Amino acid sequence: MPVLAGWLLLVAGLGVAAIGVEGKVQPSLLLVPGTESSHWEQVRKGSFNESLIVLLAGPAREIDRQGPRLAAALEARPGTRAISPWTASAEQLRRLRPSPTQAAIDIDLKLPPGGNINTVVEPLDRFVKSHVQPPLHEYLAGIPSLGSEVNKSSIDALHKGEMIAVPILILVVLLIFRSPIAAGIPLLIAGGTVVMGFGLISLILSFTNLDAVVLSAASMLGLALGVDYSLLIVTRFRSCLAEGYAPRQAASIAANTAGRTANFAGFVLLAITVVAFLLSPGSILLSMAIGMSVVTVLSMLGAILLAPAMTSLLGHRVNRWQIGGPPAEDGGLIARIVARVSGRAALATGLLAVVLGLLASPVLGLETTPPDPRVLPKGSEGLAAFDALRAAHFGPEIDVALAAPNGTLLDPGRLREIAGLEQAIARLPLVKAVTGPGLIADATADLRRAPEQIGRSRRDLAAAQDELSTRSRQLDRARREARVQADDVARGLRSAEGLLANGKSLLSAAGSHAGDVTRLRTGLSAAQAGARELASGTRTLSSQAQLLAGALGEIQKRVQALVPAIVQGQSALSDAE
């Protein structure tokens, strides 16, 4: 009883620890120590974060309306940086808008302390969906998103596998023992092994990162070994009962015989997992080895401690509710097959080796590939995002690390070299877009040109001031000439008025003084000359007035033309400051 009570408490405690273990595992990462990709992973830590991409698809008007707002929201979101077609006027960013109905936003996602991809991708996905409204569609893709989706699919497949395996396992054990009591012992040990295994893995995940494959290995192997090892104990126990041994004595014999067999098998498996643990080139095999080791140890403990305790406690009740008749005395069909094979061991071994070799031969032509989104189940968001990216002609993302031996990569000379490298990469076949430090060179081009613009604006401003001074002097001279002409016109008018008055008086005296006709003619000629002088003065005044208006108009045009240059120079000066 103490052993059984302690086991139940351990299962309950580790079961509580196992809650949420699925969210702690990280997606499978194909990083082999010593390779260039592994070195890049070490270099990028602390400087680079996880890279994702959001693809927007829909009407061009909606993309122009919602796209900039989503990009601004992502940029303002803590732990997230975004580069979009609306970020700057750099040439390389225009490639993020492959068509009017498609636009991509490149996201740099920071992992919080103690978090992993699974804990940050889902909140980001919800954030993006909350900022995009129909008829626009959003697709979140990238290696982290794909890894999270593969994790989710793997865990869903694990649960489905357990739902299929458990009923089959129950049926097989019932067919072997033909007693639900006897069958329940290995099934309970197997279930407890899986629960405790998940709890221990959850505790291990508090200190290190493991791939999702650790859960698959622990679940499948835990069920298999938990049943297998304890099945040997229960079978031997029932045989001893049939031979007349007391329950306690039968349990002791089963532990010392079948228990040793189970322990030997367990230690062999542990040795294999330890070798895989020490020599595994990547995190996938390492995680699998840890999962296998945990459940192997638990299965061994269940077989040598719990199974004898449970069988001793149950005694003869282990055969209660027997299904069918008692087993044949000769052991049945399996015993007869074993006896016949044992008589011709060499022949049986050879035939079995040939059969196994033929069954294993297809492995020689097996071609493996890295994880691919196309392995995801139909209808998954990851597969839909992958198909949408392919339709937009976006391919996988490849990172290139650049390091400056001294100084900084943001030096103008290095930025120009990096921009040239990016342009060369962009010209490679199948390369859709390149974003990197060269973007800084493009985005700061106006700032680098600011001194030149300021100098040109100052020169234009000085030229405008000189032109304005020249036009002001011309205006003053025109005003003086206009005043002189106005005085001449006034004198001409007074002279004409006097001559006209003389003409009138002469005309009135013509009736009485016929001899004054000659004087009348002379007066009229003088009046006509005065009128011509008046007309000439008027034309001169009009000409000077037109000259004055033209000068004022020219000055206004020159000033208006200088306004944009002055404003641009002030803006460039402000940006430079």
C-alpha cells in the first residue's frame, strides 16, 4: 500500500506540473552545432530577433487605407518593429508591394525573457487580425510562424494518435490477459508513466529548451514501455499463481525473474538514448533522447516497484471476470509456434532476417527533406499563408550576417558598399526583395544632401535679395521719371487750357474784327501744338506706368519662385539639426 499511495501522489503532483507543457516546447530547429547556420544563430542573439512577414491581399484602396495604419500599429507595439512599403521612399521597399492588390510588412519580433516562439506568435497573430478588416485578408508567415504551426499540428496529431492507440492497446491487452483486472495493471502503469513523463519534461523545460518531438517520444514510448515491462510482471505473476504459489511469493518471483528482464531491456534502451544524447548533432534528436530516457526510467520503476505491489495486493483477484475459458495447458497457439521454431532455430533466424531485410529495403531509397509547410494539414492557417506568399511570388527568407571589424556598419562609406551588395543580391535569379542596412542609406539620402541643399538655398536667397535690390532701384527711378512726366503733363494741360481760352476770345471777336482772323488762326495753331504736347506727355506717362507695373510683376514672380527653395532649405536645415 505505501508504494501504491506514493505512486498515486507522484502521478498527481507531476500531473499538475504537466499542465501547459505543450506551450513550453519550442518548434523544431534544424541547427547542427559547428555549422554556419548554428554560428549565425549564436551571432544573432542579442542583436536580431525573430523575423516574420504579414501579407495583405485585397482591393488596392483597402490596402492603401488599412496598410499604413497596421504598419504604424506594429511599429508602436512593444517588442515589434516593422518595415513596410509605407516606411520610407527607398527603392528596395517598393518590392514589398508586388502589385496594387498585395503588400507585405516585414516584422522583427523580440522574444521576452522566459518566452519562446509559441508564446509570442499567437498574440501577434491576434494583434494583426484585430487591425485588419474585410474585405482585406491577412496572412502571417515566416520561420517562427511556420514552426509554431508545425508544433500545433504535431501536438494535435499526438492527441489523435493517443486517441487511436489507447483503445487498440486496451483491446490487445484484454486479448492477452482475458481479464479486465489483469489488463488494468499495465494500462494504469502506462498511463501514469505518460503523465509523470510530461510533468518531468515540464520541469526540465524550466531550465532548457526542447523541441515538440520530446512530447511525441514520451507519449508513444511511455505507453509502449509502460505496458510492455509491466505486462511481463503480470504474466509471470499469474503463472506463479497457477503453479500454486502464494500471492506475495508469486509477486517476489515475478519481480526477480521478469523484473530482471524488464530492467535489462530498459538499461539497453537507456544506453542507446545516452549515446544519442551525447552525439546528437541537433536539438531534435536531443529532445527525442530526453523524452525517451524519462519514460524509460519511469517504466522500469513501474515494472519493478509498482507492478509487484499491485499484483501482491490483488492476489487471486487478478483473474476475476475472466473472458472465455482458461488458457490451454500447452500454452496455446503461440506456445506451439515457439516450440516448433525452437527446434529449427538457425533456419527460423535466417528466414526471419530475410523477411525483415525485405521489409526494411524501401528505407534505402528514402529521401528526406527539411520541414515544409506543405506537410501541414489542409485548412491550417500556416498552409494558407504559405500558399498566399507563393501566389505573391515571395519565397523563403534567407539572412546574411555582416560584421564590422572596427567602427560601425552605419559609416557612410560602408553603407554605400552594403547598398551595392544588396543591389547585387537583388539581381540574382529568384530573389524577390532585399532589405538591410542599405535601407538606412536610402532613407537618409535627403539628410546627406541637406548641406548641399542648404548651400544652394542660401545662394538662391542671396540672388533673390540682389534681384530685389535691383528691382527696387529700378522702381525708384521709374517713380521719379513718372513724377517728372506728370509735372510735364500738368504744364501742358495748363498751357493748352490757356491757348483754348485765347482761341475762344479771338473767335468771339471775329465778327466785329475781321482783321483778327489771322490772329485766330495763329491761336488755333498754338492750341493744336499744345494738344499734341499734351498727348505726347500722356503717352509718356502711360509708358512709364506700364514699365512700373511690369517691374512690380517681375519682382512678384521672382519672389514666388524663391519661396519653395527657401522653404526646402529651411526644412533640410531642420532635418539636419
